[in-house]
Amino acid sequence: MSTIILVVHLLLALAMIGVVLLQKSEGGGLGMGGGMSGFMTGRSTANLLTRTTAILAAGFMVTSIALALLAGVQRAPHSIIEQSQPAAPSAPAEPAAPSVPLTK
């Protein structure tokens, strides 16, 4: 479930980046400038891109909240005290006898 929401979240982010880059900025930017001739007039393009950006931003926020909620539900609460109990000390290992005599 979270994988599907994550993929949708990433697609929304990429689409929002593309739509924002298409918008005309004060300096021209990557906007669809070039006069009034074309598929859409300047005003209708601005309205369409503004609405599209708002819809994509709303979807991005919804998927962000959904991912945050899923991350909180999947993690079980745990106690630091129970987790940090020291392990029982083991008995020291006895030194092994050398396999070859050291002196004659």
C-alpha cells in the first residue's frame, strides 16, 4: 500500500515541477511566451496552469500526509528500558593449550 502511494507521490512531484517550469515568470523563464497567437491565449494559459498547480499541490499534500500516517502505524512502539537490558555475562574462555611445545 505504501509503495503505491509513494509512486503516486513521486509522479505528482515530477508533474508539479514540470507545470511550475511551464509558468511564465517575470523574466520569461521557460514559460509559453511568444505573443497572443498560439493554442491558448496568455490569460487562459495562466488560469489553466494555476489550477493544475493547485490540484497537483493538493494531491502532493494528501499523499504526504498519507505516507506520514502509514509510517507511524507500521512502527510499533517500544520501550528503551526493555531494549537496553545488558546481556548476561558469559564465563571467560579458558586459554587453549599450545599445539606445539614452546621449549625443549
